[in-house]
Amino acid sequence: MNDYQFILVKVKGNFVWHTHHETDEVFIVLEGAISIAFIDGEVRLSKGEMYVVPKGVEHKPYAEEECHIMLIEPRGVVNTGDSRGELTAHNDVWI
Amino acid sequence: MNDYQFILVKVKGNFVWHTHHETDEVFIVLEGAISIAFIDGEVRLSKGEMYVVPKGVEHKPYAEEECHIMLIEPRGVVNTGDSRGELTAHNDVWI
């Protein structure tokens, strides 16, 4: 939509701690449950719930069981934010 | 999120034909079903389905039974687009 992308992701296990310095990031849970850890706490989101991680806030998503989520963010955002590594996705797979 | 708003709407009956000349508009159905008529056809969306109405495309949402939807669009977009009238909402009710 406009210059935003809607990304469908299956999540299981731990993601890396990272920060998106340039944008907020929306999580919507489609199936299962996901937790997002912050430096000072965490949120747990279940199916049908939505959360906005504000720009510049360090966070680490994780899910004990497989979880299906939709992310909304500006096109071209790197999934691991400022923390490049083996979990960094090539941002070019469209369905 | 950033300069976008997420709007929860209950829909029943006919909305007006209108166009958003400046932006795409995302519909996500939370409960029930909604139809969106276009000049050359229509789509019917059920719970859990999503649709992007492209910028500049004339459309008329309608629902026979009450339907709960979430709209995503830039902050400040007028609900009736270029068709001001009694269905135009004041864009200042936040929950």
C-alpha cells in the first residue's frame, strides 16, 4: 500500500535483538502467539492482536511454538534492523 | 504507525461512491463480510481477508449484515474521499 509492505512470516524460536531507527513496525498475529521482549519488559500477543513497536526501540521477537504473523512497515526495511547477521533476510521475495 | 492510522469501523448498509485521489486504502475484515463495488465489478471479503483499493479507483463499500473492519491509510484521510456529505466523518475520534 503506497510505499508500505505487508509481510507474512512464520516465526518459531528466538529472533535477534535489533532496532529500526527509521520507522515504527506493526505486528499482527494471524495464528498462534508471539512474545516481543524489550529492555524493560515484554508483551505477549495472541491471534488477532496487534502491536506497534515504536521507532528506535530495541526489541527481540520470539515464539515457543510456530506462529504466523503479518508485519507492516515501509518497503525495504531490513528485518534485523541494525543487527545484520545470518538471520538477515534478502528483501526481495514477493508472493 | 509513523504517519498512518488504523481505523476500526462497524459497517452496515451502503456507503457512498468515492475516490481517494491521494492514497491507496487497505481493508481488513475482522468480523462478518463486506463487499466493495467498483465501476467494473466488485470484491467480497470475509473475515481474515484483506484488500488494497488503489489510489484513484472509485469504490463503494457495502455490507448486508453488520461487519467489523480495520482500515489502514495515511493519517487525516477523509472517509468519503472526494464525495463530501452526511456520511463524511469528523476525523478526530481516537480510542
